[in-house]
Amino acid sequence: MGPRSDTRARLSAIFSLRIKDVRFGEGPGNSTLVRFNEEAKGLKGAENHEVIVKPSEAFLQNYITREHPDPDQP
């Protein structure tokens, strides 16, 4: 599982995500929320769209904290 299967979003929307678009523990039941990058081009309606990504929460947390080349960059 990954963010794409959780959100059913287009790859362009997933690739446009920034660290600041992922908010851990801010959704219902302490879930993770993702708000698609409103500055990205060609999202076809995904702008300002917010989704809960419970299944891929651990994947996102691991990527941001351990694998992302610059985790302090919002």
C-alpha cells in the first residue's frame, strides 16, 4: 500500500506533495491527513482536496524521517 492507493489520486498529485502537505495525527481518530499542493499545476480538481491516509501512514512517516533527502524542508 502507498499514498496513491489510499487517495486514489493521479500520480501528478502524489508527486506534487510536500512534507508540509502531510499532517500526522491531525485527522479523525488521530489519523494522518494529506492536503494536495494548491500551487501544483495540472491537478485536475485535486487542489485543496484533503484526504485521510491511514493505511500508508507508516510508509509516509518512515520515508519522511529516514529516507527523504531533506526532511526539514517543508
